[in-house]
Amino acid sequence: MPTICYGDVSVTLNESETVLEALIRAGINTPHSCRVGACHSCLVRAVSGSPPPASQKGLKASLVQKGYFLACTAQLEADLVVGPAAADDVSVSGRILTVESLSKTVFLVRVQLNGSFEFKAGQFINLVRSDGLVRSYSVASLPNGQGQIELHVREIPGGRMSGWLCRGEALGASIEVRGPAGDCFYLGYADENLLLVGAGTGLAPLLGISRDAIRAGHQGRLVVYHGGLDERGLYLTDELRRLDDTHDFLTYEPCVLRGDAKPGLHVGPIDQIVLDQHSELADWRIYLCGDPDLVLGLRKKLYLAGANLSRIHADAFLSAPS
Ligand SMILES: Cc1cc2nc3c(=O)[nH]c(=O)nc-3n(C[C@H](O)[C@H](O)[C@H](O)COP(=O)(O)OP(=O)(O)OC[C@H]3O[C@@H](n4cnc5c(N)ncnc54)[C@H](O)[C@@H]3O)c2cc1C
Ligand code: FES
């Protein structure tokens, strides 16, 4: 079986073991979260040897060139010398600037970055706390020239990162920001029709994409479906209604699973509402963000309903296994 060398530690992989599992087994503190290739928090670098191409899927070309790969999806066929990600390659330092309530459970977290950081609204970044805890959050704001980014964070009961951020303990704290990653961002094709669907904080990337489309003077249609369990699960409704009122191409469609039907509010499963309202999907570009069950389920349903898979961009907010 192949062997990994990490500093002066050498570990031989077990059958079907990933590089991340082997590093953890060897007691090497390797940041990680989802363990399935979605969050990019387990980025490491091949110092010598070639990482499997499948473990470099979704990484920027500049990182691939430098030998970076995702430890959680890497199963090796040959020995590899592995090292940690170099801060200069993948991250910028910052601090938690403000934390504001958007609803009872969702908070707007503004991060001040200390250096240049190229990103597109809608992509996700990884916040790395000083104790090494790392979690992904999608960027709702446009690059603003002041080095600030806005995140929507839902407070999860018992959640280590979200609790720390949302309860205000993090205010003023230093944080490392890694990334960006993900392909949920506005591509700049002004005439395309865009269908944006998300539940909960899945709104963050959709708002980022909408803001970028407005900035670019988008000409095609842009329809945002945002879902919550009930009306308390929706947030930024006034801002989204204002965008709908002031931009002819943009439509905001709030959806709740439970509640009384009223004008301007859909009641029912968001996936069914979307499918009922859109039958001609082949030419639409589609963005699906947030709850993994909704994102992965709706991706399949939309494909079966005629959407083009290469035009569906999805970020499932997968959490770390308990
Ligand atoms: C690509 C990507 C983008 C993301 N973007 C966002 C975003 O914009 N906003 C946002 O709020 N989150 C986002 N997430 C989720 C985020 O990274 C964290 O998983 C989340 O904040 C929970 O982390 P935690 O440390 O607070 O909880 P943990 O300490 O990891 O978990 C505590 C407990 O809560 C459970 N748990 C974790 N998440 C959930 C959940 N969603 N629902 C129910 N139980 C849960 C865990 O299983 C565990 O038992 C994203 C994830 C990915 C992969
Ligand atoms: S991508 Fe490896 S832990 Fe999430």
C-alpha cells in the first residue's frame, strides 16, 4: 500500500483509506469539515509525487499547478510527500468586523480582510479560527474595494463555529479566510435567463449573484426562489421586494412550507413550486444553494424536467459529520 510522508511522520494507507483519514490516524492535525470534497477545508499540498486528478477537481488552476489537492477525496496508488497549505497561496488574514441579526436565527457577519482577496459574489470561503476549526460560508456581497465581505450565518444549536459567530463572541476576533471556491457566481452572459433557488442561508450566494447581475446590467430574466419552513424562516424580504420593484428583469418568489397563502407568498414544497412554474428549462442557467437534500434532489428533478446539467450550478451546504 502507498505511504504518505508528512514532515518526519510516515504513514502507510490502509485499504480504501483517504489521505485525510490516514493523516488523522497518524495524529496530524489537518483542518477538515465535510469529508466529501464540498468544502475545500482539507486542502493540502503534494511536495513530491502526483496527487490523483480526482482530488483536484474544482480547484483553481494556480493551486493545481502547485500540487494542491483535497485530502478527503484522495485515494493513492503511489507514495506521496504531503505538506500543509502555505498561507500565502490560499489565505488572507482578517477580523470579524460586525455581527447583525437578519432574523431570529440568521446573522449578517461582516469580515474585514487585511490583504487583497479576489472573489466573485456567490462563491464560498472558509473561515479558519485560531484553534484550527474551519467552516465554509458563501459570500453575499460584491467586492467593495474596502476589503470587506458579508456572510449570512445560521446559528445551529450546539454549532461550534456558527454559535461563536452568531452569539457575538467572535466580534473583533482575528480569523483566517481561505478560498474562494465554488462555481455559484454570475458568469456575465447578460441575455441568459437565470433561475436561482435556495432555502435558509442558501439565500446568501443567490443574493450575491443577483447583486452582480444588477451591477452588470443583466438583460435576461432572473428569478429568485427563497424558501423557509414558515415566514420566520425568510429574511431580507424587504430588500428582495425592493430589488423586484426596481429591476424589471428580476422577480422575487418567497416560498414557505407551512402557513396561509397570501398574495406574493407561495405555500408548499419549494421544489414543486419551481417545477410547476418552469416547464421550458433547457436554456436556463440554474443556481441551487443551501440545504443538501433540496439542492441534490432538485438538481435531479430539474434535469429530468429538461434542464441542461452543464448549466446547473450547485453548492450544497454540507455540514461536518457529528
Ligand atoms: C460550500 C458550503 C457553503 C456553506 N455556506 C453557508 C452559509 O452561507 N451560511 C451558513 O449558515 N452555513 C453555510 N454552510 C454550512 C457551514 O459551513 C457549517 O456547516 C455550519 O455553520 C455549521 O457549523 P458549526 O461549526 O456551527 O456546527 P458543528 O459544530 O459542525 O455541528 C454541530 C451539530 O449541528 C449539526 N449541524 C451542523 N449543520 C447543521 C445544519 N445545517 N442543520 C442541522 N444540524 C446541523 C451537526 O451535525 C452537529 O451535530 C456551508 C457549507 C458548505 C459546504
Ligand atoms: S472538501 Fe475535504 S473536508 Fe470538505
